[in-house]
Amino acid sequence: MALKCGIVGLPNVGKSTLFNCLSSAKAQSANFPFCTIEPNVGVITVPDERLIKLTEIDKPKKVVPTTVEVVDIAGLVKGASKGEGLGNQFLGNIRETDAILHVLRCFENDNITHVDGSVDPVRDKEVIDIELQLKDLETVEGRIEKLEKQARHGNDPKIKKLFELAVRYKEVLESGKSARTLQLSVEDAKVAKELFLLTNKPVMYVCNVDEASAKTGNHFVEKVREAIKDENAELLVIAAATESDIAELEEYEEKQMFLEELGLDEPGVNKLIHSAYSLLNLKTYFTSGPDESRAWTFTEGTKAPQAAGIIHTDFERGFIRAEVIKYNDYISLGSESACREAGKIAIEGKEYVVQDGDIMHFRFNV
């Protein structure tokens, strides 16, 4: 399963710069609004040292890491929910993503114009929040009108539940809060997904700081942290311009030296990708052997047949069993055959819940 994240924010906050250091695709960066009009799409390799270790053992002919698709979406302005600026296009692009990376400008620089004339990340956040909330309010009001008739004249419990949730979301949105602030049970949350609300998408606030603030943040970051304390959201501090410079370096040693000078143990973009996985409850399992070592992304709680289906639908349809080796056992013993001899290969059935780092081999029959 490919994860798709949309980078959003007001014009000139560093969205395209962040995209540039995340992806090999290069977005145009310029000091004026709507520099990005068509959404740029980049595919990022997810850094995972475990895959590297597996390839050292198995020496496969092919190595396939898992990836994240990142979309750099046009900057939003006030009135987008009513079609101002590039509003309709912006909102349509967000709807297609799994998670939102909301970039907030948390640095001063007189050479980079701010669309509202001053640096205030909390105000910037609220501008986009309000536009997305207004669009969601429009969505739920339309759904309520249709669902009310269906709930009144039918006996489908799911329709009744969806109507109830739409009403609750309407109250939340009218109070100026995002849909994700509504606390729901696991079952209700599954039903609520059918409303396709923009402010229900998982969000990570990316505080774009200057180089001096890359490690510890600054007073702008603290204001954002306080503003989102009641949201179910992640916050990440990153110096996008600096990260872009690091990404340009070709030698690993040069990159490490640059990071050490900044007091960082790894690139901020790595942390961003890992945080995005955490935000969406995503994990990784592996398949490995002499032909190929490969990482596969799955949602936490996935059972073996569904995990097999990520490779191919036939694997799920004809699932018989899964042979599972724990990552640490594979590394310490040094091969599949050694794990087999040591009794470290578990035979699991349809109810097995796949764990992060599992090395799996599926048996199936179609």
C-alpha cells in the first residue's frame, strides 16, 4: 500500500522547499504566491536500516524499499472554500491524500514575503483550518439532508449511524473546530470515513524554522504546540532550506558531517517520514531471499491473509498459512536455514496479527 501525503500551507511558507528535499522531483521555488499551480508529485524511498541489514545477509539480486508519495499542493488563501484563488483545485487535491503535512512558517526573513505581511504561524494555521472547516460544513449539511430522509424511511442501522455522526460533526464544525477533534469509538470512526471530511484526515504540523532553530525550535514553534494541544496531531520541527542543502550532497560522509554540525542525529526528512507512518498507524514487514529483499507497508492490526493480499490478491484469496521469522532472530542467526534449524520459524494461520519487522513467507493455493 502506497502512502500519499499532501504538503499544504499558505503561499511562501516553504512547501516547495520541503518537497524538494523530500523528493528527487524538483518543484519550482520562487518568492511569490501560486508558484506551485499544478501539484508536483514525488516518490520517496522510506529509510529503513532493517532492509539494509537483510540485504547484507541475503545478498539479493534486487532490493525494493517501500515508498511514500508526496504531493506539493498549491498555496491556499482566504476564501478557498468559496473558490477564491486556486481554492477548488486545492481542496480537490487534498481530498485525494491519506494525510496532510501542514507547513507553517516559523522563521523571520525580510527577503521572503509573507502573504499576510508578518510571521504568525498560529494565524496561518487558522486560515487554512477555517477554509477546510467551511468546506466540511458544506459537505455535512448536504449529507444530513439526504441521510435524514433515508434514516426516517429505512431501517439500515449504518445509515442511521452515519446521520447521527453527520449531525455531531456539524456541531463541531460550527463551533470552529476540525472534525478530527471529535472523539469517536473505533467502530464509529470507521463509519465516519464515509463522510470524506477534509479536517478528519490525519495531520502533521511541520514547523519550518531557520538553521539555528533546527534542533530546539523557537518561540514560534511553542505557540504552534500550544495551539494544537487538543488536536490528535503530530508536530515536527524542520529547517527545510537546510534540509534541501543536505539533500544536494552526494556523499554520505558529507551529509553526516553537516548533520553533526547542526547537532542532529539524522535528516529531518527521515523523521518526517517515520512520523507520517506513526500518524497513520503504518508498519513494515519484509520478504527476503536470494532473488529479492523487499519492504511492505501495512496498517497496524492487519492479519496474515490481508498482509499477503498486499503482495497479490491471489495470496489472500488462497491463503493457507504464513511462515514468520522475527527480525532479531534472522539477524542474530544469519539466515533462514539457521532460523529453521533453531526452531525460530513460526507457522501462523488466518488469525495471526502481523507485527512490525516480521519476515514472512506465504503459502497459498488458488
